[in-house]
Amino acid sequence: MVIAVRLGALALGFSCAGLGAFGALEFTRRLEGEVTYLVLAAPLIAVAAAFVPAFAEATWRGGHPLKALLWWAVLVPAGAVVFFSAAERVHHAKAGAQAERDAFRGAASRAQVALTRAEAELAVARADANKARGQKQCGPACRTKLAAEASAQVDVEAARRDLLLAEKRATADSPLQAPAWLLPAALDLVAFMAIWTGVSKGPVKGRRREPARRRRRRARRLSKSPARRSVANDNVVPFSAA
């Protein structure tokens, strides 16, 4: 069971470390524009950062506490490479989605303004058309007003359709949004802990030492036992006068 857990932890750790390395490679390549030594160094540092906890534990067990502390210090910049690469990618993705939602909401606002204007024009055209209908004979001016009313009605219907389509796309922001640092932090921590768990040594096997208080109690009981006193009395040499 322990071996299966360690193998599963290693598989999970390698997967997370691989994703972090790929993200660092892609991000650095986009910044550089071509393959340079920085592009190659970014995934290497990302993979090395995942093994730092295991190296620190190994050096501590080997009796080198200073090296262990230095390894933990190395983890800070190495982990920051992976963290900020992923954090900036998440930020760009969230910013793109936010810009798209803002554009849809802006289109909905403009559609609402267009509908309001079209309805105002329809009201004016309808008032003129009603006056024209009250005439006994509908001449060219009357027919023009009636046609203007019909055209304004078509514009209002088109504006309503546009507003409906725009409002369908204009989704509201979620009240609960994950910060940009949450995903990269979780990825780094899972990679560190999983690989550390997979490569760490098990408990040291051996005879368990008895606590000092229990040893003292056992020694007192043995000293007070009859068998112990008889052995002590047998070893006493009687004194004889010369």
C-alpha cells in the first residue's frame, strides 16, 4: 500500500512538474520570440524546483544542515519562475475573457440606445401619420407620413432584435472569481509535495528505545524483587575475626 501511494505521488508530481515546465517554456518563448538559452533554461528550472524539497531532505539526513537550508533558499527563486510564468498566463486568459464580456455589455448598451432612439422616431412618425389619417383625402404628403410610420416601425423591430441578441451575449461577472495566483500556486505546491512524498525515505526501522522514566521504574522494581535481594545477599562475604 505504501509503495502504491508513493508511485501515485510520483506520477502526480511529475505530471504537475511537466505542466509547469511546459508553461514556463511557452511563456518564455513568447517573450523571446525565438529559441534562446533562456527559453531552454525556464523548463529546466521548473523541473529542478519540483525536486528541491527532496534534495533538502536528503542533505539534512546526510548530516549537512547548511546545505539543506541553502536548498530551501534556492526554492524561492526557482519556484517563482514557475509561479509567475503560470500566473501571467492565467492573467492574460482572464483579461481576454473579461474584455470580451465588456465588449458584449457595451454592444448591449448601444443597442438599448438605438432602440430608445428608434422608439422616439416611431412616436413622432405615428403622430404625423395619425394626423394624416384624419384627412378626408390622402394625398402624397399623407402617403409619405404613413410610409414613414411603417419604416419607423420596422426600425424599432430591428432594434429590438439587435438588443435581444446583444443581451444574450452580455453575461454578468461571477460574484466568486478565483485570483490569478491560485492555479499556479496550487500547481507548484502539489508538484513539490507529491515528488517529495514519492522520493522520501520511510521511517528508520530498529528497536524502539524505552523511555527513561519507564527504565527507571523497571530498575526500581528489579532492585526490590526478592530474587534480586537473595542474589545480593549470597554475594556478601561474612566477616570473620582473625
